[in-house]
Amino acid sequence: MPRTEEANQQIRDTQRANILEAAWKVFAQKGRAMTMADVAEAAQISYGLTYRYFDSKEAILQALVEQTLHSEDAFSQRFALPWTPGERLDKLIAQLVETRRDHPEFAQVHYQVLSDAATPPDLREQALRYAQRFHDLLRRLIVEGQAEGSVRAADPDQLVTAVMAALDGLTRLALIDPERFQAHFPDARIIQGMLKPSRFPRTKKKVG
């Protein structure tokens, strides 16, 4: 009995997902040096079959970025739950750190897309929008946390920059020195602590 169109579509969807899963793994190891042949080998399919689903490496990268964009919508909704701003901020940073530890390839895709001059403009624009949404969410929670006293009194844009620099540093470390990345990955509380109010009052310097 021949397969139905629904069954054929399910097979195509499964194969496409298999290719993208393989692409995540290859990208984590090779970055933009990834080739279609690498993806085909990791997915255990023929080179030609890979091209039936994606016509170029850029098409695969775009699909990976789109996957993270879709997951980001659900991710952002979690931080609209009825927690205090300080609690939401702690949970956001913990989730961002945990994702970089367990799936460094997610952030690496965006880092590579934004840093590579050969990235197609539309793909770069998608990655920039993704980064901006996280920036805006982080800044909003910092400002709200400052209003309730759970975040240190400092320029919120500087605090955002400090947190993002720490997270971006982890992304680069995973690419440059994966052994050190795994051996000395920081606890999320270290980055969360950058935003906490100081426990000790500032002492004024004596004049004269």
C-alpha cells in the first residue's frame, strides 16, 4: 500500500530535523568553516540528499537562527510570570548561563553570523533582531529591579553591557578553549552578583 501524503510529509519533516540537529553539532565544532559535506556526514545521509532540503550552507544557518527565534518567544514569555523584577532577572541570567553551558552552539551561531562579513544581510538582520530583544528584556528587568531596590544603582546600559560582555566571553571561550570552558564554567550566581546592591556602604576618601 503506497504511503499517504501525510506520511511522506512526516518523513520529510523528520529528515529535515535530523539535518538541522547534525548541523548544530558540526557548527559547535567548526563554526562557519562547516560545509554541506560535514553536515551530510554527521546526519549519516548522502551529500545529494542534504541539498534536497537545503540549497546552501547559508540556508542551513538561516534555519538554525530561525529555530532559536521561535524558541526565544516561549523563553521570553516565561519572564512575564508573576515574579518580582529581581526574581525574573535572576532567572533570566541563570537560564542564559545554563544555555551557554549545555548548548554553547546556540550562542555560537549568532556570534558567527554577526561577526562574519560574508553573512547575507537578511540573516544578519534576523540575528540582530534576536540580540536586540534580549537586550531590551534585560534592560527592562534591570530598571524595574533598581526601582524595587534589588539591583544596584548604576547606569542600566552599563550594567547590560557588563552582563552581555560576560555572556559573550563565555561564547568565545567555548570556541577558543573548549577544555577550559568545560572545566571552569562559572556559576550563574557570579554573573548575577554583578547586579546586586553592595552590602557595604561606600567610604568617603579623606581630604587632606
